[in-house]
Amino acid sequence: MSDNNQHAMEYQRHSLAHLLGAAVMELYPDAKLTLGPAVDDGFYYDIKFNGSIGEAELASIEKKMGELLPTWTTVTHKELTKDEALAHFKGNEFKEELINEIADRNEPITLYTMGNFTDLCRGGHVDDLSTIDPDSFKLDRIAGAYWRGKETNPMLTRIYGLAFASKADLEQYIWQQEEARKRDHRKLGKELKLFTISDLVGAGLPLFQPNGVIIRKELEEYLWSLHKRKGYDRVWTPHLAKESLYITSGHAGHYMEDMFSVHGGTSKEDFYVKPMNCPHHMQIFADNQFSYRDMPVRYFEPATVYRDEKTGQLGGLTRVRSITQDDGHLFCRPSQIGQEFATIVGIIKEFYATMGMMEGYWVRLSLRGDDTSKYLGSDEVWATAEKALTDVCEAQQLPYKPAKDEAAFYGPKLDFMFKDAIGREWQLATIQCDFNLPNRFDLSYINEQGEKEQPVVIHRAISGSIERFMGVMIEHFAGAFPVWLAPVQVAILPVGEKFADYAYEIKAALETANIRVNVSVNESLGKRIRQAKTEKVPYQIVIGEKEQTSKTLTVEGRNDLKLESITIEDFIARISDEITNRTLN
């Protein structure tokens, strides 16, 4: 969506919030309106009702909005003094509070009128609301909300509305939300026994069950295979470090509130649980004597780090406190930045093509903001780093958009935005260019003249974090993972007990070919088939008299696939090819 279209949509949603407020006041004249902003998918209004309303009342409010909409053909506004505004909203303590704050900031107090409805507002509206398609918006739900988000303030009723440019866009969004509920990784994770959240362990600290570990390991091994052939070496670093490490890195001054501290019971020493791997990797590099011939030096570590995320923001796997990054840091010469970035971009593209997520991707070029106190390093260093990333975007012809104030505190970055199977956008891979940490850790290599020269550090994570990426993948595939990722790849279902021996013979052959398989004998065949499909096993092999006699297989797969009288050898070749090539199916 272009900036102009985005602003137009924001104005439309803001105007519809006014329309909601007007409809409420027509139906509930003793209600008190508070704030009604536009949001990403529509609008809401927080309202103090004399009593309570429920979801059942939304239909009548929405109907009233539809009746008012054709009459709202003009928008007018006027500026009032503080006393005039207070007089207009006399008895509404919420509006009075806002008016007093606006006056204290010496800002203009403006009222906007549409139809017979006037509200306190800063502006930004559709000039003629009657032009809005009445089928492009709808009221969505009711929730409770404290006034201005503070628990000590009065509880209000928040009415949410959805609004889009057209009926088709609204219907697409509603479908997407319904589909998202079906795909919710917390629901599927429990059903498929992938992970567990334990109150005794703590919020944001997921436990992975055997099925979940299989997926984690497959992802980690795939990521390592992509890096191993590009000259990366694996390293390992501990989960703790002394505060002095983070003073040197700058985390102590810029990130401490997000870190966990640890006090030794025996040693009585104080440590911090690492929030990032980069300071540790700096120490590995520093303990070597590299020359220009060794550069670039590339480290890879799928390591778990820990960040003190706010409790209220934690959820499933997509927001956790234990974060396993497929982390990598490479140390290179300034002249090598372009080639190294090109290599990393190639890895990202290959990885996300395998996941079926390359369509419509784009890249956010995350730059430093105007408040430079939030960032490490000089203006010159930042200018150099930001130009390097811009040059990479141009050279690689990436679909990029600059975004100020989105950089890491130590350097600019490229954030890759991918869409899942139902069109939702996720920020996943990231590449960061860092001239600051090498300087802070006094890193160097020996150049052609025998002199010390400072390297550039490139931080990169392809999946972002394994936990969050798994949450995205569970929803992207709706739990029906491609064969290479599926915890169980084949379910063998003998028709009866007399065919169990042949079923286990097939199982042994498949396991010899490193195929994950189970045999299910108990319960009726129909129930076992339904169970395999519920568990989203890619292939089911049904074994009966015909198969046992002919030493062949009858195989059912996804998308109504059916293979009859296929030999074990041919089936193994087929599924092994899908696993090796990580085929989407």
C-alpha cells in the first residue's frame, strides 16, 4: 500500500470511529465517549456506558452507523478556547481531562462536526463519508479497556470495528482471521504434541516434546547445511558472562533492562544471562591472530539467548524469553561487505524458497533515528554503515524501503519481511552491519603492510529465532508439514493383526532409509486412518491380504494422492527424493 493510500485508509478509519461514536450517542445518550482512534485493521472507541452492553448490541449500533453514513457529506471544524471546550463537554470527565492536557501543552483545541455529531479531535478525516462503501466496514467485537491503559483508572467498554478499502478487502481479512484461528500454533502445538508451556517452568519458556524436537533439529541441520558450504565454522559459547563483557559491548548501557542477572550461590559472583551471542563471538575472534588472507572469518552458532520480555506480551512460540537464534557473525574487510551480503542474501532466498514464502517479500532498510543518543558510534561510522547497506540493496536489486529509527543500537540492518500461506506478514531474517563492536572490543587483523586493521562485523540470522520461526511454520503449513519436516513421515496401518509382521517388515526397511515411521495396530482401521490424518502424517500405508501376498504397498497421501501396488523400493526412492530435495507437498 502506497503512503498516500495508507493515509487515505487511516483517515477513513478515523472517520468511521466518529461514526461509531455518533451511533452510540444516538442509541445511548447518557454514554460518555472518550477516545476513538484508527488502528491497523479498522478503528475502535472507548466508551463509558451507564450500565453494560454485550456483543448482541453490536448489530443495532452497526445498523445506526449505516443510517447515519449517507447524511455525513461534509466535515467542518473550529478552534475553541479551553473554557469553550470544557463547556461543550461538561459532565464528560474524560473529555475534560483531554482538554486540560491539550491546553497545558499550548496546542489548539479543535472540534470536528459531521452530520449532527461533534467530537474533540485533531483531524484527519474523509471529506465526504457518504462515499464510503457501507459494506467495507463492520463492528467486530467488544472488550474491556482501562481509561488510557492504567489499571487504576475506570474500566471502559471498547468497541472494535473493521474497515478496509472495499467489501472484497474486508471479506479477505475476515477469512484470514478465521483461517488464522484454525491454524493457531498454540492450538496445533498442543494437538500435535510439539511443545508445552508450563506454569512451573515459567511464561515464555517453552518445553519441546519429541515431535517438536524433530522439527527443531531438521531446521537447525538445514540452516547449518546452507552455511557450511559457504565457509562458516561452528562455535559454542556459554549462557553466562560477567558484566564487564556487556560494559565493553555497550549492552550494559543500552540493553540492561532486558537482561536477566544471576548470582552465584557458592562463588557469590554476579553474572548476566546472555541476551545476544555477538559479544561472546567477539572474544573468540580476539583470541586468534588473523591476517588479511584469513578474512572473512565466519562463525555460526544455533544458541539460546534470554531476554526479559514483558509478561503480557508473551505468547506461545512467537514471543518467548528463551530465544534460539540461528546466529552468525562474520568478520570481514570493508571491501568484502558487498560480497558477504550477497552470499547471505542468497542463503535467505534459498531458505525461504524452500518454505514457499518468497512471493511478495520485501526488505526494510532499518536506519538510525534522529535521537542519536540511543545509538553507539560516530556519525561518520553510521554514514558508512548505512551507505554500505543501501549499496547492497541496490546491487542485489532487493525490493527495499528505508525506515528511520528501526536500526539496532550498534548498527543499521536489513529486515526481511515474508508472507505466510494466508497472507500475513512476518519479519524474519535480518542482516546487520556493525562498525562499532569491532572498535569497542579493539579487534584487528594484519593487513598487507603488516599493520593492524579493524574488521567489520556482519550479524545475520536467517530464521530469526527457531522458536518464533516454528510458530510461524506451524501456522504457515497448518500443521501439515512437508515430508522432510514432519515428525512422523509415514504411518503404517495393517488391516488386522495377521498383517502386523509384514507391517513391521516395511517399518524396518523404511527406518533403514532414515524415514520416520510408526505402526498402528490397535483400534479399527477407520479410526486409525482418521488419527493419522488428524496427526497430519504425510503418508499412510494400508496393509491387507493383497499387499502382503504381492509384497507391495497401497499408499495414501495428501491432495487425494493414492499409489497402488507400489514396491517398497519404489516408495522409498520416492519419499527419499522428497526428503533430500525438501519438496513442498
